[in-house]
Amino acid sequence: MRNMGPEASWRIVESQRYAIADIMEALDPARWELPSLCAEWRVRDVVAHLVLGSQRLRAPLILQGAVRARGNSTG
């Protein structure tokens, strides 16, 4: 990505995220709960990290999501 502007870099990131989404869409629910290669993280935790990694999280949005989920982390 050297010599690439931010817009071009984000287009690559976007295409990679779509590729990951396609893979994840094919997983059955039990596979989302399997341990990942990251210690103490499930597959779903790694995916969430990848998806949310570039978003600016704001406390009100996090709180709103938690209230909406009623404390259920399985979503």
C-alpha cells in the first residue's frame, strides 16, 4: 500500500472485509463459538475486532447497543 492515498487504501480494506464477510456467512452458528488462534478469543471475537477496528466507537453508541442486546453477548 506504499504510495497509495487514503481513499485507495480504504478501498482495499473494504474489499478485504467483504471477502471475510463472505467466509463468515458460510459458517454455521457453532463455528462462530470455536476458539480462534488468539488466546481466549472465539472466532466471533476476532471477526468483531476486524469489523470494529477502524470505527470510532462512542460511549453512547456502545451503551445503546448493550441496551438493545439486553446484556446478551450472543446477539
